[in-house]
Amino acid sequence: MVKFIYKITTFIILLIVMALSLISCEDVVDVDLDTSNPKLVIEASMLWKKGTNGNEQKIKLSTTTDYYSNVIPKVSGATVFITDSSNTYTFIENPGTGEYVCGNFNPVIGETYFLTVIANGETYTATESLIASPTIDTVEQNDEGGFLGDEIEVKFFFQDNGTTNDFYLVQFDSSFSLLPEYDVINDEFFQGNQMFGLYTNEDMKPTDVLTFTLHGISERYYNYLNVLLGISGGNGGSPFSTPPATVRGNFVNQTNPDNFAFGYFSLSEIDTKTYVIQ
């Protein structure tokens, strides 16, 4: 009997020790991380929605910051402008916001544009052309999608141009998710045929709202996004996750080439369509 009681007592003590060790695992551990010099971040996606004049465009300037900081530093007082073959478009900052806006931009399919950003005494430039986008034709819903046939799948269809090699950014916005999801596709195996974008999510249910946005993009931008989406969690994810490696965009620092800027200067015609899950 004594030996039996001893074993029970030992077992209880062991349980208490394990419980205390688990509680101690909840302590917050602050890890000292190396801090590098802030780099300029340029958000410069010129989007021309079909059926609009595309005159109003916006460019955002900020800098990188510490990992634990929840404040994104804005860059004010910069000089920002875009030129094409015959015009200069000046972007004026909404004071103190780091957002620079232009109200007279003239989007022309196939036109080449040159962006210049002068900030903190350094000049950054980038070049890109405005790429056309097909029209989203139809949307189809399949209630027996997924590996087990129990998920809702939604496809939107569009016609590829058979005379050119085309690249697309597909954006999915939903009423049940705070951030959009993205994917990139090309027409390598669909040249001149009907193509589609596919969206599925286990949280999707009837009455949810999806908005599809189809961007025409350049091959350079396609390659950039393909890498970015891959290292931020796989294609179909969000490119705004923290990447484990540095991804260089198309900006060149003309003053100090080693001090490159993050971001990408792109110009896209876009088409959108909204669909309510049945």
C-alpha cells in the first residue's frame, strides 16, 4: 500500500511540474534583431479601369522600419513626376500623408512612361509601358469543387489575344476577407483561347460577394510578381506578407545605385466584375 501511494504522489508531482513548465512557455520573449538603414518604398501602380478616363492616379512613398514597429513612416516633401513621349504629369502630395496625386494623367495603351522620384537628396527612376487587359466575359460557380467535391469554386472567363504573348495579374477581393488574394498567369498554353481565373475558399458561402480584377501586365512585372508571391506563401497568396528574402523591383537609384528602393512601377488596364455566391 505504501509503495502504491508513493507512486500516485510521484505522478501528481510530475503533473504539477509539467503544468508549471507549460505556463512558463507563455512568457513573451523579445528577440534582438539587427536594424538596417531605412529604404524607400515606392507604391506606383497606375491602374486604368475600363470605361473611365484614368486621369486620377496616386503614388505612395514610405520607408522600411523596425520589425516590431506598427507605424509605417511616410515620406513627405518629395518631387514625383511621370513623363511620356510628349507630356509631364506632376504628382502633388496631400500634405503629411506621403500620398502624391495627379488629376490629369493620360493613359494610352502601349505608351512608355518614365517615373522620377526625388526624395532625401536621391533620384530614383523606373520605366514601364501601359498594358491592355481583356474583358471579363462570364462567371461560373461549381458547388462540387475541391479534392473532396465539397467546396464552392468560382471561375471567371476572358478571351486571350492570339497575336501577342500576354501576362495577367488576377486579384480576388471577398466580403469575408480583409485582404485581397492574387495570382499571376500567362497564355503560354492558351494562346488565342479562352482563359479563366479560379477562386475557392473553405469559408465561402451563399450571399458572399466576390470581386474579380483582371490586370494586363508586362512580362517583367509578371516575373517580379511570380517571385514575390512564391516567397510570401505560394502563388494565390498575398504579396503583402513579409518575404524571407529581398525582392528587387524596377527602380534604379541614379544617385547611389547601392541604395535601391523597394516596389515596382507598373501600368495596367484593368477590368472588374462582381459576383454574389449562390
